[in-house]
Amino acid sequence: MEKSCEICAKRDNCKRHTGFLYGYCNAEFEASQDRVTKKVYDLTAAQHLGLAVKVKEDPEWCREHLGEYAPMVQKALEKVLNMRQAERLEVWKYYFKTRTWPTIRNRHELRVAFEIVKIAEEADDISNVKLISVKRAIRNFCRRPTEPFAIWNGGDSVTTVEKLPIPDDWSEEEATEWFKANRYCEATPSPFDCTGQIFTIGFKLFRRRGSWWAYHGTAMDV
């Protein structure tokens, strides 16, 4: 006969031998779960939303940062959201009622996602938490390429994103100066209309994983 756990005196269902949290007996597991639930309960609304996003959208982050405690944290979060549903209604709706946006595989799907965000943000009756999943899918797709590619095509205007071929340790001023010298487009004044010239309508530089990237909006004189 298998020896009972010295702490909880149980055999088959002791968490030291079974379940998803190896290394804990039932007594230790229950006490730890209560402590985790209390910590999650005391989080702010913004922290609850951040944790909900990680648990729902980013299992790799959970495995890396929470390790074997990930199921415990998930259980605590779900319990707390149900307990505080009235106070955390938007977070509750996002976690339990909003579907996860599928992985974006190509530029067509990326443009569709941008259209969804654009339409949703123009609607007065939609909550921003409902856009979290699609925005994360957009960001995940945009992290992959290193060459310029269009993320928005409005007919006579295009927005591209590009990893700039400049040193990572350059300051924002240096990166901006390089962009204006190498990417910025200016149309030559002409007495005629519809010259077909491409010109910059806006740009924004930002850092991603330590490197400089840029959103670049251009239009055509048509």
C-alpha cells in the first residue's frame, strides 16, 4: 500500500502525487491557492485587465513568468472576476465573452484587422477591451517582418512599417534626422495637378526590441 502523505494523510488524491501542481500536498496547495486568490483580488482594475490579457492571449508569457503557478493564477483570476463581476464588468466581458482573434497570416488579413479596429473605434457603443485581442494579433504580425510593407492602403494613401537600418544605440534625434534624409518624401511644386508624385503625410518613429522602426504615411498627388 502506498504510504500516506505526512502532511495531509491522503493517498491517491494528494497533489504531491497527482494533479497539475506537483510538489504540493493538498494542504499546501489549498493554502497557496488561497494566498494567490487574495493577491489577485487586491489588484486594481487596470492590473486585472493586464493579467487577463496575459492569461488569455499569451500562454508563453505565463509559462515563462508564472511557471508551475500559471494554473493557480488562472484559477484565482477567474474566481475573482466572477466574485467582482459588477466592479470589473469590462474585464469580465473581455475574459469570458470576447473570442480570441485568430493569428494573422498575411497582409490581407492584416488589412481586415485594421478595418475592424477603425470601424470599432468610430462606434460610440463599443468598449476598448473588445479590441485587445485583434490589436495583439496585429502587433504580433508586425513584429515579424524586417522589410517595409503596407499595413494600410487607402487608395491614394499608404501607411508602411519598416525596421530602420540604423544602429540601435542612436538617439531619437539621430534616428529622426536619418529618416528625414533617407525616407521622407517631398513633392516638387508644380503648376499642374495630378502629377503622380509621392509625398510624406506623416511618420512616427518607435523602438521595438531595442531597434528603431517607423510608421510612414505617404500619398500620391492625383
